Amino acid sequence: MNKKYKIGVLDGDYIGPEITAEALKVLFAAGRKYGYQFEIEKLLASGEAFDKTGKHLPDETIEKARQCDLLLKGPFGGPPEEINHPKWAGVEQNAILPLRKIFNFYANLREAKIYEPLKSLSPLKESLIDGVGILIVRELVSGIYFGEKGESSSDGERRFYDIESYSESEISRIAEVAFQKARLRRNKVTLVAKSNVLKSSVLWREVTEEVRKNYSDVEFNYMHVDNAAMQLVMNPRQFDVILTSNMFGDILSDEASVLSGSIGLFPSVSLNGTTFGLYEPIHGSAPSIAGQNIANPLSAILCVPLMFEHSFGDVAAAREIESCIEAVLKDGWRTKDLLTSGGDESKLLGTVQMGDMIVKYIEK
């Protein structure tokens, strides 16, 4: 088994470098424990890249990324009030989407799970969230985000449009991922689309029905996206693997993250059919708390067990790392966003200290 990996790191903006540093700290601790060696390649992107090169995703970054075994990315973006500033305008279109498309990261996996020690943080009743574990398999390089866009003007009125488009092969390959992952979980796939209105969703249903024929052991059902959004908060336990399109997956995965009570607990991995993956937290760059050592680094740190599972092929180590992280939470250690009213402030940790604590548990 190969145990030497070159990791490309795109630090991100604002709290990005802070939480990425803690993920790397935990990664190296896990590497020492399980006999791995890591080389880090820092890659310019987003605001830092714009300051230095005038581009959000320089060509050199792409070329260097091609020489890496996997990528770790922090959140990109600036303050909402500066959305039209040249440094931040178009970060999504100029950096995030191209990064996904260039490396064909078509399968985005985001798991919404409930951590037992943090159940009180959820806005839902405990009776609704006990045992919840939902893997959202989102198609990431097609659909409305990558479709034809344009604008026109008639009678002095502007009209903008974005076109949703999917091919059979784009749907079938992501459907295969969903069914394969379901076999490793609770053997259930729910396709979420809007086939009573959208032609593209009709194709999603037809193609997925064909794919399911090869997975007779996996339960399959379909749900309209508006109903799915409601069911996620009414009865989340009914879901195991949710298969869906780019835009619907974007929205539903953020909704699902609320089940735990904090968006700071969710990592994601984007895959392209190989072990080369893009690992990142699902939240934003949080300019308002940057540089204060209070950002929750767990979403970035939780990318580490995902790396061991999907890029290193070491599932046993991945589960052990996850257990160490959960043990930290079970023992009461919290970042500011996780400390409930009346919580034990003596166990309040900063960004750096949470990383240190997880390393300590890994090294036990």
C-alpha cells in the first residue's frame, strides 16, 4: 500500500487558513500514527491569488494541482458587503466551479450525521434526530451551474436566464456512486428531483431506474425536491443516501447540516472516479470571526478521515480518527459555536486548541 502522498492545499479566505492549518496538524498526527508520509504543496487561489496575480485561479495553480495526489481546500469568498469588489466578484465562477470542472469532480459526498454529545444543539426534537445519518450524493460538474447563461433586453426590460441540462451518462455515473455507497450503509437510495415540472428531472428518473436494475439489493424511491426539503426536517431518519442534481444538492445539503445544530461540523469530498479527491468544509469563510481564534475547525479536520477512506483506501484508520474526534466531543470539549447556554466554559477551546486536543486524543 502506498503511504506517501503529495497534498495540494488551497488555504482559502478569512478563517480558511486557520481551520486548514488545524486539519493539516491532525493529518500529520494521524500520519505518524498509521505510518504515512505527507508532502504539502501550497496552491494560490481565491483572494490571495487575486492579490498576487489578478486571477482567482491561476494557471500555475492548476498545473501544480495536477502533480498532487489529492487537494485540501478552505472556504473561498469575501464579506457579503464587498460582493462587487473585484477581489471577490466572481470567485464562485472563476475559481470554485472551474476547479470542479477541470478535474471532473462529478461526485460530491456530504454526510449529515448527529453527534450524540451535541444533540441538544439541534433545532429539532431528539426523537426526530436519533440515529440520523444521511449521505447526500450531489452531481457537481453539470446542471444549471454549468449550463448556458445569457441575457437579453426587450422594451427596456432585462431578461436573464440559466439553463439546466443533463446527459444520460452524467446521470448514470453519479447514480452508480449513490447505489455503491448505499451498499456500504443501509441499502437505500432516494432520488430527489422535480419530474412533475422539469424535463431534466424526467431524465434523472428514467436513467436512475435503469441503473437500479443492477442493485436489486438496494431499496429505491423517488421524491420531489419540495417534499424532500420538508421531509428532511419532519422525518430525517427515513433517508439513507440522497441522490440529486447540482443545484438541489447544494440547497438540501445545507439544509441537512442544520440537523446537527452547527454547519461547522460538516466536511465534504468531491471525487472523479479515482483516488484524486477535493476535500473541503461546506461552510463559508466567515470574515466576521477571522483572526480571533474562535472559528470551529471541525469541518476541516473531519476531512482527514475522509482522505484516509477515499484517497488512501484505509477505512480502518478513518474510523479510528473519527472515533478520536467524537471522543473529544464526548468529553465535553467545545468551540464557541458548540457551547450551549449553561455549558462548561472551562472546556471552551479556541481554533488552535481544538486542533491540539484532537491530536492529543489521536496520539493516546
